[in-house]
Amino acid sequence: MRFDIMTLFPDFVDHVLGESIIGRAQKSGAITVCSHNIRDYSKDKHRRVDDTPYGGGKGMLMMAPPIYDCYQAILAGYPAAEKRHVVYMSPRGRVLNQEKARELAQYDHLVILCGHYEGVDARIIEEIVDEEISIGDFVLTGGELPACILVDAVARLVEGVLADPECYEKESFSGGLLEYPQYTRPVEFLGKTVPEVLLSGHHANIDKWREEQSLAVTRKLRPELLEKQQE
Ligand code: 4GX
């Protein structure tokens, strides 16, 4: 799967996605992540990419032409038949969840636009964006962190990215419940010992205990997830 990220801060994105599991997945070729500096497509001699909004108002907007030219450069060389989706990271969008991540993982090619300032010229959204996605109901200074979060959530669902594909099935949200508590060595820590059942080697009992714990943890921390499950 391929990810192209249009941004004013390509080094930031490359750095975040160059580490750990996503970095390794790029090296192994399971995914390709390419960031593009929108400023490289400015026709202005000062390389400007923003301007004041028509009609007045606070702040600056990202201009449409450099973003459009950046997008066209990304598309050059890709077949029109490819399963492609263009996302704008924005607090106006639907909030990202595991179901949306699974849906996006079905595309061959995700193109992600990161906005800054007060956002982008509305015509660029009309012209190239398929979907606006938010990572939560709060406002950040730019779309780069949201884009990295989206790539991380989607990429880990792509075949060959996680060492053990069973990992993503059993984790929180995949079954609509939170994960049960887990323990590793030492068996005693600050006077607290690992629950007896986990040391028993009795797998049926362990599975039963974990199911009960998942339910109890979800009821305590995120009761709204249980209501959602019943819908
Ligand atoms: N989930 N930001 C976008 C620019 C902007 C401002 C106003 C549209 C309207 C965000 C989020 C987020 C900061 C990215 C503002 N775009 N992105 N940027 N929450 O806060 O995705």
C-alpha cells in the first residue's frame, strides 16, 4: 500500500513515520510512504503558500494552486484504475475509529493533505478531496500529527506490517471490547502478584478469565462501547 502526504513539513512526517514498526514496514516494502513539500509547488518568488481570506477574517489560508500542482505531480505515473482515496485531515471531519481504519486499508493508495493556519481554500477540498477525517474533537496547530496517526492506524492493518497478524485481531476495539489486563515477569511487584489463573497453565480457564476481565474493564472505563455493541 502507498501513502503520499502533502505537507509544509515533510521532514516532520518522515521522521515520525521512519521509526519503529512503520519505519521497518517501509524498509521491507510492505508499505511506501512518501511526503511532498507543498512549498516546492509555489510559483511565487518568495515561495508563499498562504494568503488572507476573501471577505476578511482572522489568520491565513493555504492557497489552492500549490496544493493542486503537488497533487497532480503525485498522480503522474499512477494508473487511473488504481483504488485511490484522498483525505484531508481536519477537525470538521468524521472522527477516526477502527472501522474507518479497516475501510481505508482496502485502498491501494491513500493521498493525505495536511492543512495549516486556518485551513485550505474551499475549492481544493471540492476539487481533490474525497473525505475529511478528524482524529478527535480538539484543535491542533496542523494536520501533520493527525496524518501520522492515520497512516499508523491504517498501515498496521496491511499485510506484512505486523510480525504476528493475530496481534491486531485480539486487540482493543477489534472485538468491540477493551483488552484484558496483562502481566509479565516478575511474578511479584511492589507486593502485587500476578493473578493465580494466569500461572495455572489451564487455557480454558485463562480464556474465560480474560473474557470476564475485558467486559469488566470496558464497563468501568468505556461503558459507551458496550451500548454500541448492543446496537
Ligand atoms: N483532526 N487540525 C487542520 C487546519 C484547519 C483549520 C480549520 C480546517 C479547518 C485536526 C484534527 C486538526 C488543525 C488539522 C487545523 N483545517 N486534524 N488544521 N483535530 O486539529 O485532524
